[in-house]
Amino acid sequence: MEKSKSRSATEEEEGGLDLTACRARLLKFYQDSFKCELYTDTSKMECTMTCLGQMYDDDAVKSVSEVCKFLKKIDVAETLALYTVTDCGHGFLDFARLVDRKLIFSIGSVINISKNFYLPAISKSKFIHKMWLGNIGNTSYESHTSTSSVHGQILLNCQNQGALVDNKTRRPTRLPDWWKNKYEKFVVGKKRYTFVKLDRPCDILSSDVLVVHNDRDENQHTNWLAYPMYCINSVNSYINQGHFKGKENICRNWIKRLEMLHLGESLEGDNLVVHIWKEDCVDNRIASHIYKGDKCIFQCIIDYHSSLATSQL
């Protein structure tokens, strides 16, 4: 496996691309904080990140909010891999070049979480995160990731879809031919995951949420991880209020799967409404829509492990 040698993110890249000072400062902060080591296997275009994780005590590791906190660390690791300029090009998958004067809009993600993630005996003070390319379409692509402990126990895996968006029009734009021609040969798996928007039933629970300053991403929009946190917090709040009769114990169990579908955007100061309901057709499942005004901008499906047994999945 070939190790990428990093240069300063503020250096002008070959071809004239120059990362912004804001992004350069963000990358430096991430690198100083998380001490990520980046390795790129160019033979199969797979990036491996070894990063500082988090210490958990027995109570904290059982908190479902820890899932989103850990996903944030993974998000930081991927940001470093994609935007850190290396001798091999413009970051992993030439990502910095790809998004020059463009944005990536998150379409959706499917995250499967092993019980290993919740076990205090499995250290997560350092983790190994691998990323590779999945299906490539006209304006969108898939990426796949796998996260494990330093001893090889699988913690979670993700399948993500993103669309290239024009910075001015906010409309999807075609992936450039040079990028597709260069990376299509590294695609692993041809089948694209299909997200389905759920019909919202009449019997729902609803609550308001305000997008605050800390929920923003670097593009000044609501961070993609803020949305599932709104949903998880709402579920926990309703359980404490005595709702979800017959499922309250299941919903206190560890999250097994998160399926997230992004349908719109929001900004700091926006008032959103979180709608929660039970999916009775699937055991151990809660579903949620988040609305901005009369438009649904996010859907989240949460599956829970059926028990707290510690057998490995």
C-alpha cells in the first residue's frame, strides 16, 4: 500500500487550483486535532485513514447520540482524505479538483452499525476507516466506507450517494468526462442503492427544532449529521414522555441501521418540524420526516438491534 505524502493545503496545485484559506485552516485544525494518517492504495484506489477516536465509559457508549458523534469523526477523516493535497494529485479521487467552483449535495446514506461499536471492551480510542468508489452516474456517484477498530473488529459500514451541484445555480451538473474516464475502472460493485420516500401516516408525533450556529457546515448550510440527530433526539424525548407503547424498550436499544434521504436544504435560524412515527410493517423501526415550511427536506429510517446481547453480528 502506497503512502501519500502531504503538502500544505495552501500551496497552489498543479493545474492552477488553489484551495481557499478557510478550507486550509479547517484542514489544519482537523489534522492537528485528529492526527489522521492517510494511505492511498493506487492499485485499487482505496484510501485508508487511521485516526484518533474517542474514549467511552460504560454509560456513554450506550447513548445513541454517540453514533452521530462518532460519525462526525469519520466525516472529518474523509474531509482530510478528499481535500489534503498529495503528490498523487488533488486529494483522494482528485476530489478538490472535481469540486472546484462546485458543491457536493448529499443525496443519502445507509449506515449499518455493528454491536461491536457499543461494546466498552472494544477500544475506539483509535479507528481505521477505509473508503472506495462505488457506482458512477451522470451527475452523482456512490462511495463505500468501512470502519473498524485497530484490532480489526468491524464497527460500521456506510454506502453514500452524492451529487455534483453548480455553485451558482444550485442545480445538479454532469460529472466531468476526465474524472469518469480516470476512475470508472476503480468502481467496486455496479448496483446503486435505491432510496424510497415513505408516505407519512396520519398518526404521528411532531416537534419543532431551530437550526443553530453549531449545526452549520463549511458551506454555511445545515450539516448533514445534524438531521439524524434531530430525529434521534425527538425519538428519545417521546420515549421519556411515554409514547411508543410496546416499543419503548426496543427504542432504548442500540441503533442498528440509519437510512437517510436528503430532499432539500436549511440554514442557520430556520425553524424545522420533525415528524416521528412507528413503522409497524417492520420490527424495531422508527421513521421520521423533517419539514421546512410545507416541504419535506429530510427522511430518516432508524432500525434498532432487537436485543442488547453481545454476540457479534
